[in-house]
Amino acid sequence: MSPPSEPKRFATLSPIFQVLLCAVFGTTSEVLLKVGAAHTQHTVSPLPWVDVSGLMSAWTWVSIVFTLLSLVFWMSALRTLPLGLAFPLSNSVHVLIPLSCWAFLGEVINGRRWCGIALVVTGLLVVARTYANLEKRL
Amino acid sequence: MRAVTLGLILVSLLTFVGGQLCFKSAADEPGEVPGPPPAPPQRRAVVFGAGIVCMTVSFFVNLHLLQQLDLSFLFPFQGLSVLIVTVGASLFLRERLTVPLVIGTLLITVGVMLVSAS
């Protein structure tokens, strides 16, 4: 209601969108990383345990761009959100990634995995309630 | 699952968690969040660099693992990082743990483990 509270309200609304964008870009990055890794699966790496052969795929480099974008939004969100709150929220990737794997990579999601996804979504809603309470206090 | 693969998953997980704790330490701005005062800019740059190193190690180990395993199998292991990061943030960054946060974190962790066990 009072004008001085508006900047604070905006500042607390913004990070949640930044975390969501971080999750979307992170999901895109992981899917592209898998595509890049699959393309270079039979390429011999000079280092056996630190595999750099994946860098020979363009998909891997696009994935790195999305990783950097995700990192930018993540760092921005961390300026205002506690890590213990922001990190659980960012775990919406555990819902987005299996769904993306199913949709784009043809991987199978069985019943148990669907139950896990449902639990993650429930957990996200509980954590989001903490965020709503934090927003009220601010 | 072979012991080497499990070890690499652990390395990927722990470097990822360490990187997140470094990023949060580096990202804090004065007066933005409650808790201890943020470190001076030079120290924050070093901490951010340490975070980048940790995440880079995690990235390349993860890339190697992805060549061996399905993404939908491998990625959920990082779900354990939810619990470790939340506890780590409380221990090292002195963040406050609330009951809903702990319950939500446990639900996410169990959900992710269920996904990974599928």
C-alpha cells in the first residue's frame, strides 16, 4: 500500500522468476549436453577420466551457452534469496528434465518415476510456501 | 553400478555442492540478505573463482558420465545435493532452517531418489 514498500516488493518478486528461468535454461542445457555426449560417444578422449571428447560436438557448445545463461540468472537470484530456499526451488529441473527426456529424447518414464516427480512437485509447493511467507515479511 | 562410476557420481555431486556454496558467498550484497556481513570484493572474486573451478570439475565429470549412462538415470543423483546444500547453507552460511523448508527439502530429496531408483 505505502509507496516505500513497492521497490522491496518488486525486488522479492523478481528472484523467483530468475530461479524459474535458471531451471528452464538448465534443463535445456542438460538435454543438449546429452545429445552432444551421444554424438561423441565413440570418440576417443586423450584424458580417460576428464572427458573432453564431448567438446567436439556443436550441441555441447550450445549447451554451455545455456549453462552460462542459467548461471547468470542463478547468481542474480542468489543476491536476494537465501541459498537454502533458492536451491530447493531450482530443483524444478528434476521435474522438467525427465519430462524433456521423455518428450525429446524418447526416454521412458515408468510409474515409480512419475511418483517421484509428484513428490518433487509437492516438495516444491511446500518450499514455495516458505518463499510466500518470506515475501509477506518483506 | 560399478564402484568407479559411483565414485565419479560422488565427485560430481560434491564439487557441485561446493560450487553452490561458493557462489552464494560471492553473490551476497551488503544489506540484501540477513546473516554475516559479505566478504570484501577481492575475497568474493576469489570465492567466485573457486566456485567456477568446482562447477567446471563437476561439468567434465558429468559429461564423462553422460557418455555411459542415460541422462534421466544420472541427473536425479544430483537431487541429493538439495539436502546437502540446505544443510550446508545452514552450517556454513548461517541461513535459517524453517520446518516447511526442511519438510519440502526432504520431500524433494525422497522424490528425486525415487526417480533415480526407477
